Amino acid sequence: MNDQAKRLIELIRERTPVVEAGSLVVFASGKGGVGKSQIVANLGVALAQRGLRVGLVDLDLSLANLDLVLGLRSQRTLDQVVAARSGWRECLVPGPAGVTLLPAGSGLARLAALPTSARERLLEALRAFGREQDIVLGDASAGLSANVLGFLGASRPPILVTQPDPTAQADAYGVMKALRAVGTRTKPYLIVNRIRTASEGVRTYQKLAGMARRFLDLELGYLGSIPEDRFVLQSSRHRTPFVLRHPSCSAARAISPIADALIQLREIGEADERTSEPWPIATAGDS
């Protein structure tokens, strides 16, 4: 899989220059069920509320669900684009707060196995979509497939989402280990979800950062943490981002500094990748 992932990283960078411009930020977790899609959707809305043109793309090419999180219904998806039955612009779905979703379908599980013409159509769609946005947030699938590593390795920067429990931490470490195995040296950043206290988020980050530094020779940055919050589930049941339905809840308040940090990180761009200094720790208050 390493060789396949390396080829995908090179291909995505070559065919989608928007990636090199620092506009594509891909979120991955290794473990499913850590709240990654919720974070992507709500961060997208928070960034749009700050005046950015925000694109969201579902990179889970087999089990897409960003449209559900956002309460949207997509008539056309990247499936149709790859099959040359639709243009990418016809797939776009306007979302809350002005975000724009490029939805995936359920038939693109193996990007590397696509015929060259189909793969070119997919990557051209991502490139064209990105040109019209200030930032594109990509929601990758769980696991460590070549697809995930390909998109994550081409991200500027890669964002890992984890939880304090040992299984989720082990999977986040596994993602970093896999990225190093395919030769990626871009500094990843961590978001710790569903914390009980701010100190729990910091401890989780420090543990993973220490392991990455010691065993992988890799610096891990920290974007912040999001507390466990009953309003997240309530909003999910109504298919509405919690930053809109419950803007004063603890999870929504924690999203705000992470959105600001992403904007700062985007502005720093490539310069940040050349430093060995870890990203300043920004945490939400105890919940």
C-alpha cells in the first residue's frame, strides 16, 4: 500500500495545484466514530461566518455523509462526474452560512483503481472547485487506505481528529506512522474531541506529540480541543450544525478558536512547515 499511497500523493499534488497553494485541508482520524465529520461541517460554517469562501468536499468515497450532517440533499455527486455523466459544477450544493458542498457518492472506493480518464475527471473537479474557494475542508474516510493517505499526504496541513480514549489515540498515532512511511514530512495538527476537561485535551496532545517526536521524528501541532456536549447530538438529530442551532453551547465556543487558528495557519502557509516549533496550544475552557 505504501507505493500506491506515494503515487496517489504525487498524482493529487500534480493534478490539483490548489493543494500546493495551501487551500485544501484534509481531516482524518484512523478510527471511525470520533466526530470528524461534525468537526469538518461546523468548522466550515465557522470559517464562512468569518467571511471566507468555504468549500467542503466529502473524501469518504464509499460512505459519504457530510450532506447529512449539513442537512443537505444532493442530486448529483462525484460519482456522476467520474462517469462523465455530469459536470462538477452541477454537483455543488449551497449550504448553511454560505458554505458550498461538493458531495461524494458511494461508488468511488478505490481512486487508484479508476481508469486514467475517470481519475483525471475527479482530480480536475477538485482543482476547479478549489479555485473558487478561499479554503476547502476535506472529510476523509476512517482507516488507512491508500485513498486516505493520498489525500492526507497532499493536504496543507493534515489534520488529525482523535479522542482521549486509548483506542482512538492508537489509531491517530497509526495515521502519523503511515504518513511517515510514505515519505510525508508535512507537519500534522491535532484536534481532540469529546474531552471532559481542557487538561484532558492537553494531556492527549502531549502524549501523542511525545510519541511522534520520539519514534517518528515528527512534530505534531495542536489546534485545540472540543468538550463533550449534549447539544452536538441534538443538533445532529436535526441535521443542523451545532454552531448554528446552539451557538452558545460549549462545543460551539470551542470551535471558534480552532477556526481562528486555521485561518492563521492558512496565512502562515508554507513558512510554518519549515519550523520545528510546535503550534501554540489553544484549548477550550473546562466544561
